[in-house]
Amino acid sequence: MPRRKCIKCSSKPFVYLKYANAAFCREHFVDFFVQRIKKNIRKYKMIKEKEKIAIGVSGGKDSVSLLHALSSLKKEMKFELYGIVLDLGIKNFSEESVKAAETNLKNVEIEYEVFNIKKEYGFTLEDMVMRIKYRNPCSICGVIKRYLLNKLATEIKADKLATGHNLDDFARFLLTEFISMNIDALKRLSPITPPRDKMVGRIKPLFLTPEKDCNTYVKATDVPVVRGICPYKLKFSNKTIFEFVNKLEENRKITLVRGFIHKIKPRLGKTSELKLGKCKECGFPSSGEICSFCKLCKSFNIH
Ligand code: SF4
Ligand code: ZN
Ligand code: ZN
């Protein structure tokens, strides 16, 4: 770290952020982290006063740092917060991640619920991965998480669902869809997705926060996070894009994501509204007769 002082109080720096050309002590880094989230919530009109915000908390550094930031902003910005924790039953991982999520939710005194997929549906993510061997576990996990977070947020009548996707996640998704020339997915890619019938609006307040800063936040505040890694991580995801984004400097990632939102996205034209009907089984929105989640359930003869 270059020899500098905290730009706010001139004390010994805890971290130097090259992309911001600024050093911060522990306390002022935490403040910088939270203020950037607040600025982006306002700038992109993510939360209105009096709204009920559901937050998916996995116990990982991203959702935990978002939980703490939103909890410290909720009074000033006048919104309500409610935590949703999914227990997907991944061996040697879910137990620890649920515990970390619950500890943090209790520490910030936010009401929450834990949804155990095995208890409610009779299968775990691992059971599903064993059954559907040809499919990437992260894509099965994505279907389950998207469906359940939306379902639970709808049930508690949340106005929005906040997720911990950070700058690096956004950049990875953007590049993946760009390489596949998936224009419809690019048109829909946004830090804020409006609500539709039985689909809660989604917000990504960390979309301009580098992944490294979430790690630094966790170190600076000593909040507990899951230390283990999901056994499926990186085994199946797109390593080339993952490594490419890792190598990019934070400045470049910010330019890429901001440039996309402000310069490219408006030129792509309006999002072609995906025509959604109702799933025959569960009544939630679906592009086909049966939604992807219910199709998974059917492979276990559930329903
Ligand atoms: Fe789910 Fe993949 Fe994340 Fe594991 S690494 S929790 S399977 S999305
Ligand atoms: Zn300071
Ligand atoms: Zn369904």
C-alpha cells in the first residue's frame, strides 16, 4: 500500500483503493462503502420511502455486507427490511452459510425467515444435481433461488427484492451475454427490474461495488461470513470470463458496467416484454405452460 493517510481523518490507512486514488482508515472505509450504496440507491431510484425490502441473505460476503449497509440506511431512507435465507441442503456448505446469515440478521435485529427446501419440497439441491446429471448445478441452483426468493418475497408482500450481486457479477453476466450475442438478455440487464404480476421488482444496490470492497468491508467490520466454498463453485462456471473479469482493474469494470447502462443499453431499444403466462402448477409467472421450478419438482414426482 502506498504511504498515505486516510483522506477523511489523516490517521493510519486500513486500505488504499487504487481505483478511487484514496486511502481510508477502517471507520471511513465503512462509511465510504455505505455512502456509495446510498448514492446509487438514490441515483437509480431503487427504493422509495415506506417500501418493504426483502433481502436474500446467503451468509456470503456480498449479501452480508449489503445487509449491514441497508440496515444502517433504513431509518434515514425510511424503508423496511426483511431477510430471506434459503437452506438448499448443500453438504458441508449450507449449514455454515445459514448459520452465518442468521447470526448477521440477529445482530442487526432484522426480522427474517429460513426456508428449508428439503422440509418444504422433500429434495435438496444435491438430490437435484444427482438426478439431472447433464445440467450445470449452478443453473439448477439459479432456477431454485430465483423462484423461491420471488415466492417468499411475494408472500410477505415485499415491494422489492434486494440481492447481493456486485460489480464483478454484473461485469461477468454482461460479458457472457455479449459473447453469446444474447441481445434480449442484454436489454433486460439492469440494476433495477420493475415488478410484474406476481413478480417482485428486483434491485442490485451493489452493482457498482467491486467484489474486493465487499471482502474489505467484512475484514473492516469483523462480521461473520461463511468461510467454506460451495463445492460446485468454479467447477462448472465459465472460467474464462471469471478469470478475465478477475484480471480487469476495478476502474475498467466500473467503466464497462456504467458505460453499458448509460451508453449502450439506451441504444438497444426497449426491452421486448417477455410474454409471461401463469404456470399451470403453481400460478407464478412462466414463459411456458409449466415454470422451470415446477419442471424440476416434477422430476421428483412432487406436485
Ligand atoms: Fe448455487 Fe453454484 Fe452458488 Fe453453489 S456456486 S450456491 S451451486 S450458484
Ligand atoms: Zn479516517
Ligand atoms: Zn410453477
